[in-house]
Amino acid sequence: MALGADTLEALRDELLKARAKGVRTLQINGERVEYKTDAEMAAAIADLEARIKRASSHTPGIVRFRASKGF
């Protein structure tokens, strides 16, 4: 199940707030997540940023080619 860009952004924002406060344990959607180091939190934030970028990028559904010999 893929999460939407809005959901991913909300998760990233919560993680950034916790990191800024120096909190290493988060309660998100009933799940408790504990990060042992700041590097783990930074990696989680970077992963969320990459997922947000992929989720918000637009890829065309149809590509049409038109060719002519110039006659």
C-alpha cells in the first residue's frame, strides 16, 4: 500500500519536530518507534524526503510518437 505525498509529509513533519526537541521515541498511528541515534533519525527523514519526491512527481501515462519522412 503506497502512501500519498500528504501523508508522507505529515510523517516527515512529526519526525522533524521530534528531532528538533531531542526526542528519540515517537508514537505514530498507535505504533511506538524508537531511534537509537540521531543518524537513524536523519536516515528516516532522508528516506521520507525521497518517497515524497517520488510520490509527487508526475509521470505521463501515454507517450505518442509522430514520424514523417518529410514529403
